[in-house]
Amino acid sequence: MKKILIFSLAYYPNNVSGAEGAIKEITDRIDSSDIEFHMVTLLSDKSLPKNEKIGNVNIHRVGFGSVYLSKILFPALAALKAKKLHKQYKFDAIWAMMTYMLWPVVLLHFWGVSIPHILTLQDGDPYEKVFERWFIRPFTPLLDYGFRKASVIQVISSYLGEWPARRGYKGDIVKIFNGANPKNMNPDYLQEEVEEIKKQLGKNPGDIYLMNAARLVYQKGHDDVIRALLLLPDNVHFVLIGGGPDEKMLKDLVEEKKLGNRVKFIGKLDREDVPKYRNTTIADIFVGPSRSEGLGNSFLSAMAARLPVISTREGGIAEFLFDKKHNPDKEPTGWVVDKDNSEQIAEAVKDVLANPGKTKEIVERARDMVFVKFNWDVIAKEMREKVFGRFI
């Protein structure tokens, strides 16, 4: 049996987003007698145990429960913990989940522990934010060293596949997508639960609910959707799931535009609960005019749930969102808008609602695409063969 150590800043049961979901979906599908996975992650909540097993991953948490201080010290604490664990388990490889997890890898190497490492790029922030902020720049030489020394880099989109060469990497790049939320592909929740949510939201006959499930940050373009409501009939509402630093700004914008009765802030939900909102009983259209995306798991999940998708083609979204204007050689899978363009969002919503026949055809095509190309069973098999298999 081979052993792989994962570095991930966050993990279940708290702070789960696309990257953490990907780790669990992949590792759950790989036989534990084939690969034994361990993970060093942040102890962001003192109520969590420092060691436990979740699915097929043995979790080792480090930190002090103070999120801010622990985050700052995480690279050093994680490297120290990994050095100790390596003496016990003799890892065959390290898997760094996203760019900043190269820091503990590099520290470990500088401290005399040389283990081949895999880097997975799932970063949703734009390149400039990841590498060029003033407080990051002094440490980019460490990141570049981690890039150059990687045994293999796996990316979830062609957009992210352009990053490694810019950091000096000359090795193999393997593109393996993320997948849709399995609970949107094969729902296992009770319809009664969804009907109760619909009742709580106050959705009436004739109401149209736009929705998105994403962090409340600038890159997601939520402010553009709010402004688009001013160009749409009063029966069109926006349901927003997620938390983040832009929450106050977005709520202030809603108040300024007098849209309080048309925008519903749900707050942060567990990944397992989001599909209870991201379905055709609650929502009518998924709208995600992102300014940057590594790929866009939530978009894929919306497609799996048979929701029409309106979005930009920024970053990795271009892997799966097509329309006749931007992709004349492909069949449409959604409605494409430019970033920072509320008018185009409003026009796309009107087009979806005015053309139910076309909408149904596009929605079914998008769903079929997701089940074929963005299926976690296929993804896990590819990760085992094309990435982990190099060390086994």
C-alpha cells in the first residue's frame, strides 16, 4: 500500500468549498487498500478533534483555534507536523491542494525532508491576486521553487494550465476537471424538504428565482445580478447562498436600490445542503457572472440540476459554457454575458423566460455534458491513473 499526504488549508466538516469537495469526492472513490491518504489541515475550531478519519482520509489538524493566527502560522506548523508524520508513515508523495499549499511543501524540503509532490491548481482568484499582492510578493520565490520542483501539476482547466510555465515549471501538466455535486446529479433529499424551503422563502406562483451559490466576494459578480434586477419585472428575485467579506457591501447595495423584497441572503450552507436550493423547485435560473473562476463547480452542479445557466466565460468557465456567438462550432450549453454587464444579464434572463422550448433543449444538452465529462467516478479514475499512479 502506498501513502500520500495532503496539504489543504481547510477541510470537512467546516469551510468546505470546491477544492475540499474535490479531495473528498476523489479519495472516497479510491480503494483504501490501494492508497492510504493522510491530510494536514488547519484546526480552525477548537471543538474539532485534532485527529480523526473522514471518509478515506486520516485528518491531522494543526493550529490554535484562532483562525487569523493559525492561518499565518499554518505553513510552518503543517511542515513540522508532516515531518513528524513522515517518520511514522513514510509517505510516497505529497499532494498540495492549491498554490499556497506549496509553502509547507517547500519548508519541509528545506528542513531536509524530500518527498515528491503533486500540485493541484484549483485557484478561483485571478493570477494577479494570487501572486502579485504586496504581502505575497516577498514569498513568491518559495512558491516558484515549489512549482519548479513539482513532480506533476494537475489543473482543472486550460486557464489554470497556463500558470505553471509563468512560474518556471517545465514538467508535465495533466488537465483533469472537477465534477458536479453528486446530490445535484442524483438527488437523495426528500421533496418535502424542498417544498418546505420554498414555503419559507415565500415563493409564489409566477415568481422567478435567480440563484447563485458562491462566496460573497468581488470576483463572483453578485453586484451585477443585483443591478440587473432593476431592469427586470418585480416578480424576478435573486436568492444568494454563501458568506464572505462582501456581504455588507451587497446588502448596502440592495438597500440603496430598494430591492430588499427581491433579494434573499441565505447565508453559508453545508455543501450537502446547497442542492436543496439549487433545483428546479426553488430556482428558475442560475446566474453567475464571475470575473474569475478556476473552473466553476457550482455552475456544473446547476447544469446537473437542469437549471439554465447565465454566466461569463472568464477563466475555466470557458471549458463548458458555450453559445452561438462565442462558439459557433459548438452546440449551446448556456447563455454567455460579458463581465460587469448587468444589461446583458437582464437580456439573458428575458431570453430564457421567453423561449421555453430553446431553454429546455439547452438545459438537457448541458446536463448530458456534465454527466459525461464532469462525473466524479471518471475524475477519480483519471486521478488514480494519471497522477497518483506515477508514485505507485
